[in-house]
Amino acid sequence: MKHMIVAAMILFFAAPLPLAAQQRGASFIRDAEIEDTIRVISTPLFQQAGLSPAAIDVYLINDDSLNAFVAGGLNMFLHTGFLVSTTDIGEVMGVIAHETGHIEGGHLAARKAEIEDLKDQLLATYVLGLGAAILSGNPGVGTAATLATQDAMLRGLLRYNRGQEASADQAAVRLLQGAGYSPSGLLDFMKVLHGQEALLSSSQDPYLRSHPLTQDRMTYLAESVQESPYRSKPFPPDLVERYQRMKAKLVGFLKPMHIVESQYPQSDASIAARYARAIAQYRNGSIDIALEQIEALIQSEPGNPYFWELKGQVLYENGRINESIPPYEEATRLAPDSALLRIGLAAALLQLPGNDLVPSARDHLYEALKQEDDNPTVWRYLAIAEGRLGNTGLAALSLAEAAWARGNAKETRDQAERAQKLLDNGTRGKLRAEDLQRFAENELKKKKN
């Protein structure tokens, strides 16, 4: 997964920003913990469909509406409004199974020509923010930006006919039961949407407008639930806990304090509730209270990398850079495979004066690139690191990579030419700069023609 802020959520199309700022205008978010949770939930469903989990990118859209959709083939988009509105993990799993059914059924293939016509407009500007209070870009998410914000696109490219919806329902039931789960969650979510059918289209959630309901669909799902051998089987406790923390994190970061306090009152001593309240205190500017509550969470689960990440975020976002480094390092030590955590740590290290820790920041960025090699933000940070270490040729090459990842052919060409003048002949960097210049010039010719 490509596919909330300094550890947790972040906005895209901006410089490092706190989550509060993201709320005011962001549309997409990246979060290491939430992405991992969605991946754990969806992997058995993808596998049941014969799809490689690694081939499917799942994107989170910061939007209050109830919506989820697939676009451009193997891209799945989930609105935070949908995730927050769910009452149990079964609903999340059910909707993901349904959308997987659309992918498996090739329902977007019939729209391929239309999508191709709009490719330049919709696909070339994908940019996602990256966790750890660092904004990050990622080509591929621009599609979501346009599709998610323009209702006309949802009614057009993303609208399925009733036959496709029935087919996706059948696939969802099969995938869920193949993974050992009841389809009851999908039925529960459809009941919520069913209650909106009498509303004017403008008042309905986008999911209902792009996924038309019929009584036959409701009847089929109800019968499937009744006949399911997993009807009374509970979900694994660890999976339920992951879901509850994901929802609590979203509520804590995205909802007003009074909603957080209503959904997670002080009387609720669960980890999820404490998590939501700590995040809400941070967002509310009560930093000392937030840090105290986060510290209590760490004491409860010292091996949880996301609690350490949140502590680093709060300190980083409040200018306490030196203090943020140890918790970021601990988060990365506990989850060394998380590119988002490494990027957050590297960003903090680069904020420190002097160059003693710049090599460490550079090492973390190169590790992150193994998963995020089309992420402009990683390349920009790497350019800073190489520049501070006196590697001007590699800094220019990194800027060329960042520009290429953003889809800026002219800047790519210019930085690649600069890199070639600074790098030694025959080196890997020089050869890559030559390739980038050639790629960029080809793109510029296409646009000119």
C-alpha cells in the first residue's frame, strides 16, 4: 500500500503541516498504522479473489461522506467518513469485499476508453501526504483527488449498473466466506444506505449514487447472512482491536472535541478511547495533557510503535525537535519496515543544526525509497541531505527524481542536466541522470505535439 501526520496524518500538496491544518483543506491522508490495519483486513479478501495484495493500492480520502470505490484498475479509495461511520469491523470488511468484487469482475474495464481519455487530467497528478507530520506526494493519487471531489465523475466514471452491483455482492459474499467471515457487515452497511434512498440525490452519500441499491440486492444479502456457516462466528479479537484503534484515531484527529468526548467519555478506559482523547488533547493545544496521556499509553504498550510515533509527532509539531528524535527512533526500531516512520524520523533529523546526524537521515530515506521510490517528498529530503553532505551531484539527481515523480518534465530535464555536469562519468548516478533527461525530453515532445 502506498499505498496520521508526523507519524499520524498529513495533508498533501503542502509543506510539513500539523493534522489540524490538514483538516482545513486536505483531501488525502497517509498513516502508517491505519494503512497497516486496512492491509491486514483486506489481504485475505484480495487473496480469495486471486489478486496480489501488493498489486492493489488503497488510498484514504479525508471526506466525511460515506463512500468507497475503485478506479483505474487496481486502486481502491476509502473515505474517512465511511470508516468513522462504521459500527464494527464487519462493515469495513464487507465494503472492501464488495469493491474487490468490482476489481475481480473487471467492471471498470468497460470504462477503459473513458478513463484513458481523462488519464492526463486524472492520473498524472496523484499526490498523497506521508505520515509523520510530513507531507508527501505520490503520483497515482491525483485520480482520487478529482474523482472524489467532483460529483460528476462519481456519477459518470464510477457508476455501476445494477447487474454489476449484484455481481459484486455475490463476489463479496464468496470472498468473505472463503476467508471465514460472515457477510453480515455488508448487509448492515447496505441497510444504512437503504435509509437514504428516499432522499434527494444531492442529500445522498456518494456511495449510494454510484452503487445503486435494489430490493433484490438487500434480499440476496439477507438470505446470504442467514445461510452463512459463519453467521455466529466472532471476528478475531486482535483484528477487532486494530479496527477500534483505527476508528478512534480518525475520530481523534478529524472530529471536534465535543464529538470525541461524546464517543469516548472519560468513563471509557479502553486503549482506543484513551488514544482518541490523547490525540484530541493534542489537537486542542493541550500539549502537556496530551503528552501525559500518550506516555500512559506507552507504559501500557511499550512495544507499540504508533504510540511512540504520536509522541514524536506532538514534540516535533511543537518545535521540540531534539526531544522528538528518541521517540521517532524507537518507533522506527519497533517497525523497521515502515517507510512512513523512517521518513518522519529523517525529517526530524534534518531539522537539527549541524551535519552529524545527516548521514543517518540519508540512510533512512534510502530505506524508505525501497517502498516509496515515486514519492517526491522523499526525494526532496534526500536532496537536502546530499546537499548538506556536499554531494551536489546527487542532490541535483534527487531533485530531478522529485520533479519526475511530480510529473514536471521541464524541471526533471533541467535538474538532470545539472546532475550530469556534477557526477563522474560511468557512475550509476550519471547514468540515471541521463535516463531521466531522456524521459523528460520525450514527455516534453509529446506535450508539444
